[in-house]
Amino acid sequence: DNWFDENRLWNEENKDYEIKRAQMYMVQGFVISSYMLGIKTLVTCLYQQMITRNRYIRDTYKELDISELPPGEVLQTAWNGEMIFVRRLTQSEVQQTNALPKTTELDKESKTMISDAGNSSVVCTSAICTHLGCIPVPYLGAYKGWVCLCHGSVYDKFGRVRQGPAQMNLPFINNQVHGTILCIQEQVFPNEPSIFLYV
């Protein structure tokens, strides 16, 4: 009959209730932290999803699998209503093109960029000649880049004009390489492949 009283007295003497109270506080803190972490994760996912909707615009975003594009080859495709070139360069091609004299560059203002693709590099440019809008032919000319057969403009493998009548480089197309996926987009900021996010 006196078990409850004895147990209460034992707890008071040994201050076991303080230990249990501390344990309860710890458990409550853990539960609240878990809820807060879950809410933060949910908000982050929603925010990233909203950004993705703005990033991946159907007409200005394209993904290409370049695993079947051998280094040294050129792919011509359509993007955003225009023709573009995707050129996969070997390391030796990059070194040779970088070693070309600056004096033969006709357009020193426009910037060209190459994307790292592991043991190779990728150049993505417009396929429209900057003279009168013809489509240059790859692998031709002294620089083995592109030659416009309409009027004789010559471009190197980075799309830089080396011989007129064209006076501007082939326009650079913004892109990033993620593994074997080439992401082409109009926006300047980096863009992860959609298949990485949703598959």
C-alpha cells in the first residue's frame, strides 16, 4: 500500500526526477529540431523547384548526350530556333588552337569559351556565318575549323574568325558539361541536367 509513497521518497532522495526532466528536455529538443529540419528541407525543395521552372524553358534549354560524339568531331543541331555547332576537341587540338598567333584574329573583342569535358573539351557556337548568314562547313581551311563557302570566311576550331569578309567570331552559345550531358541554355548561370534532378 505504501509503494507509491516509498517510490516518491526514493525519487526525492536520489533526485531521479531531475534526471528524467533533463531527459524529457533532450527528447523534446530532438523532436523540435527534427521538425525544423524537415520544414527547412521542404522549403528548400520547393524553392529549388520554383527556380527550376524558371530555368528550364523549353525553347531556350536543350540537353545533348555527347558520349557518342568522338573527340575531334562536329555536331550540327537546332537550338532556340537556330542552327548551332557542337565541337568536341581533343587536348592536342585545344593546345594547337591556343598556340595560334593573335595577330590573325580579326575579332579581338568577342570572347569564346570552351567547356571541360574530362579528357576533351567542348565548343558550342552558332552555325550562322557572321558575314551574310550562310552555314560554314567544318574541317576545312588552314585552321581546320570552319570555312564559309559562300564568300570565303575562315574560322578556327574555337569559332574565331581568321579571314574575312566576316569580321566577327561565331557567336558563343552558353553551355555546361555534366558528365556526358551537354546543357545548352540562354541563361548565363549554371544549370544542372534535368535528368539528374528528376530521374
